[in-house]
Amino acid sequence: MRNSPAKDKLYKEFITNNTIDKKAYEKYDVKRGLRNSDGTGVMAGLTNICNVHGYVINDGEKQPIEGELIFRGYNIKDIIANAWNEDRFGYEETVYLLLMGELPTKGELESFREILASNRALPDAFFEDMILKAPSKDIMNKLARSVLALYSYDDNPENRSPEYEMATAISIISKLPTIMVDAYQVKKRCFDNETMFMHPLDKNHSTAEMILSTLRADRKFTHEEAKLLDLLLMLHAEHGGGNNSTFACRVLTSSGTDAYSAYSAAIGALKGPRHGGANKKVVEMQECIKRNVANWNDEGEVADFLRKILRKEENDHSGLIYGMGHAVYTLSDPRAVILKEHAGRMAIGTEYEKEFRLLETIERLTPELFFEVKGDAKIVCANVDMYSGLVYRMLGVPEDLVTPLFAVSRMAGWCAHRFEEIVTGKKIIRPAYKAVAKRKEYVPMSQREPFKG
């Protein structure tokens, strides 16, 4: 059917029959993307889990502020600072906080770490049947399929009791890093013609240590590397109920479906380039800039190339500078601020310092160039993706795992939101769509004319 008249006709029908006039959205005051005209989100629910704070409404007007990210009432800056200052891993504490609602005591945290470690192993034959025999070039695809497949290994997957929901959540949070690494190793063997390494799990490892240990052929990593990956896991663990993947999880949960279906849907949503998959777009754009800008220290040369990107002449011709701007944050994304600080410290004196300075330049120049080229005075800041790709490269994490690591971390937040939707929601989420198609009289087969779109 390739390049055939039938394919051309199908394409035209696809476009014509699925196009709605933009003026209709204005006429019926439709909140496209559930966003108001000023960029704020339509209020769709309440949550105790997370507050993503990036602006205030004063006298009906949106005013920018420095961004804040609050987990269960605690500022992410304080959570990370305490773990870092005490030289301990903080992701497991963050997971506990999100699921249980309170910070753990030392004993509670130690017991929780042991529970997570004991749940990392996959069910018997799961690796062979679900991963090895059905490899995927895309690890996010494999994560979603594997979470759905875990339903078949659960003796009571439709159990909605609090105890069972918690046990299921902990099981999936624990197993997802294992699935990710295993799927990547198989992908290397089957599609990249590279050797795969299957290492046994070490129950004494934190989540970050476990990922680095099983990912690398020699299993070697430094404490500083594991701490930096742990930092990334904490920053990505949760981001409110309105983001696309979390909302998808809550929508499916509201229907009464099982946990595996809800979490798999969230992974599918995160995969999209307008959501979690945007971090891959950032990496691709940065590589494009690095190839085409000869002198990374020349701000004029960098600015000239950024103008070309904004004018849709370079990169993917979208006119977007990926890594800049956010739906909620205005003056700053606290995740980007924290990650930039740690990335900069780790990059000093290494081969990555020059690249870090380039990213700083892109961050600094983009707002004024955005106004110059687009004529838009909207305040834009660097988001977490601006520096996460560099950090992953410094850690030797392959590009294939950039978005999957996001999913591994965010599973904790999705689980917390599912719990809240089960307990508090009690109603299926069903927004309204207005039908604008005109009524048609049915035409008998013998009287129909070919499509002329």
C-alpha cells in the first residue's frame, strides 16, 4: 500500500475526518489539554501527596515565583539536603514518605529497605518468558508490558484491600528496576549485537546501587556516582496529580480497574515526548547543538544557532528549545536548580565541564532569544531535563534508559496517587466532550461517491 492511491486517500480521510475547527474550541469555551487560557491548569481534584508550586494568582492575574516541590508537606530541598548531609541514600525514604504519608524512623526505614530488596527478584520464569523471548527495542514499551504481565503471576490481582494494594505497590516499585536493567541487557544482545550481562542481585544495595551494579559489566561504581543517581530518583519520584501520567493512573483507577492496568497506563503516558519522553528530545537537541556550534564558549555563535532552532530551521524543526519552560514552574524549577548544583560540582575538572558550561549558556540565553524571535514575553526557566541528560552521561547511563529511569522513580508517586484515588475519589473520572459533527442521512451503498477530501 506504500505510496499507492489507496494510501493517499486514507491519509486524506484521516486528516479531514479528524479535524475540528479551532474556532469551535473558543466558541464553546473548551479548555484544551485541561488548561486555562493563561496556562494554569483546570482544577480536577484535590491531593495530600504533592504540591507543585510555580506561580500565585493575585487579583486574578498569574504572577511568577521561585518554584517549590513539596512531598507530603516536606520541601524536596530539605529531604535531599538531609540525606546528602548525612551521606545516606534518600530514595527509599522518599518512597516510604509518599506511600505512608509520614517520614520513617531509623528502624522503620531499615525494615522498609529490607522489604524492597527482598521484592526485587522477578517471579520464576518471568525473565525467560516475558523479557528474553519477547525483546523490545524500546525499554518503556517493555516496562509497560511487563507490569501488565505481572498480573498473571499474582494469585489475587483483583484484591482492592489496603493491605493488598500496598503489597502490590511495593512489589512493583521493587521489581521495576530489575525489569528495566534486564530488558536493556536483552535489547543489547538482540538488537545491538552486544554482550549482555546478567548479575545476581545484592540485597545490601540501595536502589541506586542496585541499578549501577547490574547495569555495568564489572559491577563497579563509586559512592559518589550512586549518590548522584539516588538524587535523580528522588527528584523524579513525584510531581503532583495533574501531570499526564499521574492523571492517567488516577483516571484508570477511578474506573475500578486493577493496579497493574493503572500503572501500565501511567508508563505508557510517561513514554510520550510531550511528557517524560521529552528528556530524550533534550538529549537529541543538545547533541545537535554540540555538532553545529564550533566554539561552545562563544555566546554569539551559540545564540545564532538557538535562533535557527527557534525559527524552525534546525534540530527537529519544531521551533522548541527542549529543556526550557514548564507548565507550572515560572521563575525556576526546583528540580533543575538542585540537579544543576550537583551536576556542576561533579563536572568540574572532568571532560564534561565544557558541556556543562554550554548548557548554562543555553539556559541563560533562551529567555531573551525566545522573546526576540517569537515576540513572546512569557517567562521561561530551565526544567529538570536540561541537566538530567548530562548527569546520565556522567554516570554512563545509556540513552535507552533515560526515560525508563524516570518511570522507575515515578512509580512511587503513581502508587501514592492510586491509593488516594481509591480511598477518596469514589467516582469515575469522566469529563464532557461536546459533539460538533453535523447530522447526516444514511446513504445506501449503491449511491455512495468516492471520498473527495
